Amino acid sequence: MFPVSGEVHLRLVEGAETFSDDRLEVYRQTILSPEEREKERRFYFQRDRNRYVVTRALVRTVLASYYQVKPTHWVFDTNTYGRPMLINAPTTSPPLSFNLSHTDGLIVLAVAREGVGVDAENWVKRKAPIELAPRYFSSVEATDLARLPPSEQAERFFWYWTLKEAYIKARGMGLAIPLDQFGYTYPSDSQVCLTIDPALGDDPFRWNCALFRGSNEHLVALCCERREARAPTVRAWKSVALDGEAPVNLPVVRTNF
């Protein structure tokens, strides 16, 4: 079902690194482009090759389901900042924005009619580089992190990191946006508030932001462009390309919806 304005679709794939060789070969032969198959061979580690193949199969099959075309139909390019985009989407349907993120054990694809960015992190298995906070976080974020007990700092670091990644990806500019010129605060147990330095030329009220638990180990941050007064609707599925998908409710950690 094509997303309506103000709706975000999330697809989550778990454990791509352990997909069978037979399944991966089907993806290579029936979904991926020759260029993608060539790019796969450049990854040194098998788990990275597996994750890449599953990611490309996911984005091609999901986008194909919206436009009713074959997954092999798509031609991709990147913008000036390296963000992937479709260059041959059918003009008979509204254009879609999409964004991908992957981490150890989880791939997430976000699709919407408006601008959207998503980031996922395995905060349990990945060591939090707390020492980077004073350099890359806003002063408010770095101060908040430093005041927490050491036992709480790792998870809070990844709250900030994933939310910041989701914002710069939604803007389509990546690290061209200085990470210390915007930031997040948590006014209550359920809220998150985005603040942006005027030098960035953006309005924080333009964006809906949310942080979810993708699993016990994973955080998923979402940033989507606000086009209507009402809160966006976020729908999520656990998905496996060619095998189908099932709806899932993602626990909300913080949101400004």
C-alpha cells in the first residue's frame, strides 16, 4: 500500500549476516544488478557481503511493491552528498523518499512521501565512543552525557548519535552538517526536543523525530519532514525479501510527535 502524506513505513530485517548461501544466491541472480554484484565482491568480510546483498534486495523489492514494477527495474544514483536516490521512478505515482541504515544484526528501510532519515545502532554490542561527545555533540548534549552515571552513558550516547544521524540523513546532506550545531534534549520521560543553530538555516518544527527500540539490542531513530499539523503515522514490518513481511509494534523511547 502506497504511503499517504504524513505516513512513514519502516521495514526491519534481522540477522542478515546469517542468511543462507542459497537465499543470497537467489537475491544475486534475480534481484541485484550486475553493478551491485560487482560491488559485493569488494567487501572483505563475509558478514558485510551478506548484509550488503540483503540490503539491496530489500530496497529493490519494497520500492518495486509500491510502484508495481520488477525489482530489477530500478536505477539508482547519489546526490552531491552521497545520498542514494531513484532516477527512474514512474511519474504516474507520487515520488517517494527512502533511507537505509544497517548495524550488527539489523537493517532498516524507511519510506515516506516527505523527506525522511533513519539510523540504527546495536548499542549493546558496539562500544560507545564517549570521548567523542565533547567534539561532535552540542554543548548541551555533551554536558547531559557527562552528568549521567557511567552505567547509563553508553545507551544515552547512542540516543544522541542515532537521532543526529537520522536528522542529517533526512536533510540529505550527511556530515556536511556540523553535528555540534544542532542537538536534542529530553523534556520528559517520553519526549525529545530538537534544537537547531540558526546558522544551519533550518526550522526544528519542520521535523518529527522519534527513537524506537528495534529489539533489546537495537535503537532505531527516525526523522521525517512535517507537512501537516497532525502527528505522522509510523507503520513497521519485519521483512524478508521474497518471503513476505509481518507487522510489528516498535516500543517508543522518545518522540516529539
